Amino acid sequence: QVQLVESGGGLVQPGGSLTLSCAASGSIFNIGFMGWYRQPPGKERELVASVTGAGVTHYADSVKGRFTISRHYAKNTVYLRMNSLKPDDTAVYYCNMKGVSAAMDYWGKGTLVTVSS
């Protein structure tokens, strides 16, 4: 059974930084897509950043230049470095990993990031 476990969320002041981590455990292999989504209070879940198996990254316009996604291939781990955080970044952040088949679509339970003074 595959599990994704996120860590690194918390309370931070505007302008501060946090790094989120998501580690996969269990029988997981051939993972291509790794991404971070977020769901602000009362809003839809949205894709924040992603990285493919080839290392191609994508960012939402709202986080470009502030967030950086990276992955450790051997550890099946993905990171999200968040700088210059704003109150609008407040959300539950979810990790997602996808493999070569539709059944290989895994989600973490989420970690709360609160940006507030």
C-alpha cells in the first residue's frame, strides 16, 4: 500500500519561508509526475507546482519566482520551497504523485500552511 506523507507546514509571517516535503512509502515505482496542490479556505483545489520524471517544472502564475519544486528520485520525495510568502498563500497543501497507469494516482492527506502576522 502506497502512502504519501507531507511535512513542513505551519504558521509563518508574511515574507517568510517554508519548505514542504512529501515522502512516498510502500511499493511505489515508475513515478513520473510529482506535484503540489493547495486548497485555500472556501476555494477549489489548484495546482501550485509540478515536476515531471524528466525534470520539467511548471508553476502557477501566482507563485512563479517565489516557489521552487524539486524531487529526489531515489527517495521518491518531492519538496516545495516557498519564499516571500503572502497571506493569500494560506491553504492546505497536498502532495500528488502519478505513475504510468491511471490507477497509480496517489495523494497525501495535506499539510496546513498559514501566513499571518
